[in-house]
Amino acid sequence: MNKCIFCKIIERQQPAKIVYEDEEIVAIEDIRPQAPVHLLVMPRKHLPSLNEADGADAPLLGRLFAVAAHLARERQLESRGYRTVINNGPWAGQTVNHLHVHVLGGRVFHWPPG
Ligand code: 5GP
Ligand code: ZN
């Protein structure tokens, strides 16, 4: 089966700007940034979306957000604010089927998100 683009990036078969990695998680810069800071935080494990995560993945999901917050703090985003987003499925605009948290910052974001 063909590997997804994020699995290829995680396995260094495809280039990307990697900004963080540990044994479970990798974070990269988005190739088409929608804000001055736009990072993608993903598990090494290929989970297509939140739909496939189960109770056993709860610690991993928690760690994804802990890493997202760490990266946001590193970029001094915490006082002004920043946005974390997970798009799940076609109506939410998910285009890469490997679970990832967007970390967006450096500008004002509106609500509702549209
Ligand atoms: P989604 O639409 O699935 O929530 O988010 C996918 C994100 O991955 C998009 O923001 C898109 O710009 C980014 N993306 C897609 N392909 C690549 C790639 O090859 N490298 C990097 N760094 N980002 C990518
Ligand atoms: Zn994958």
C-alpha cells in the first residue's frame, strides 16, 4: 500500500522543515502557511483521523496538544493567543489523511471559522 505523505516525511523519505520530534511525535512547518506561524503536529503512528483514535490513544492525543502548546510557547504566541485545529473528514476540509494538529499564530483569527 502507498504510504501517506506525512508518513513519508516522518520516515525522511520526503523533505520537510521538521521543527520538533520525539519517539512518538513529529512537528513540521506547513508547506502552504495560512499564518506567520503554521505548524503541523502529528503522531508517528499513522492514524487517518480522530475517527480512528480509541481510548488507548488518549495519552498520545494529550501529548500532541502538549507539544503544540510547547511549540506555541517557544514562538512567544501564548499571551496574544493562537489557534489549534484538527480537521476531520471532507466537510471539515481534511486533505491529508494522517491525524495532525494545526498550530496557527502570529495574526488575528476570526470566529466562527467558516
Ligand atoms: P488538512 O487540510 O488535512 O487539515 O491539512 C493538511 C495540511 O498539510 C495543509 O495545511 C497543507 O498545506 C499541508 N501539507 C500538504 N502536503 C504537505 C507537504 O508535503 N509538506 C508540508 N510541510 N505540508 C503539507
Ligand atoms: Zn501516514
